[in-house]
Amino acid sequence: MTDVLGLDLKTAVALLETDGKAVRLIEVRSKKGGKGDDRRVIKTTETETETVVYWSAFKTRIDA
């Protein structure tokens, strides 16, 4: 499996699809649900038919 852990979501999906993988996305949020704009892969699992990508949005820009 292609290692996409930590990559931004669009890049990760593109890499997996280039490898011929079917991709299913699952968003993971905290209970507080902070607003973030930087979508990153935090976990992946692979089955016989697809790669499941768990992602979360991180706030990486400080609002002044």
C-alpha cells in the first residue's frame, strides 16, 4: 500500500487512485469540532476491494 499518512487529502487520494485503488473517505472530528482548513490523512486501512482513508481538518493558520 502506498503510504499517504500525513499528506493533504487531495494529494493522498490522487496517489491512491494512480495506484488503481478504490478510495473511501471517512472524516474524523473531535467532540468540540474546531474549524480547520488543512485536511490531512490520519489513518488508512486496506481491504480486498478498497483503501479506507480517515482524515481530519486541522487549523494551521492563526487568525489575527
